Amino acid sequence: LPPLPQATRKELQDLVSNVAYLHNSANPFHNFEHATHVVMATRKIFSRMQQLNTNQSNESSSQRIVQLIKSDPIVQFAATFASLVHDLDHPGV
């Protein structure tokens, strides 16, 4: 992927800072640290997907889904963003 423009990078940094602020830091598990761990795990899964060979003639439906995710940066961004905000304002129950 091409590098992001500086203005876009700043917007994303501000967004992540706001998400960090909105997480309930008093929650012992559903907090920003946990969110960052889920983001890293999601990115690791994408990294592993990139290593898979899915260019076979008789692909299964799961192989087609992997190929779709591998080839679509918007899908990867959406999943990464969802990982970041999945527990936002979680009550901790």
C-alpha cells in the first residue's frame, strides 16, 4: 500500500487518541490495552492470510473469503477499526 498523506495520518492518530480516551480505564479487562491486543491479533491473522496460497482452481468458500480479505484493504481497515472499538464503553459485566 502507498504511504498515507500526513493529514490522513494525523486524523487517524487523533481518532485513536479519542478512542483511547473513551475506553473505560477503570474496567480491568475491557479497556484500551485489551483493544490494542485485539488489533494486534487481527493484524496477525491478516499477515497469516497473506502467506496462504489460495490460487487453486477448486477453491472452497472459506478460501474465497480469505482471498477477498487479502485483496481488499477496505475490509482489512474495517476489521482493524472494529477490533479497536469493539469494547468501547463496555460496562465490565
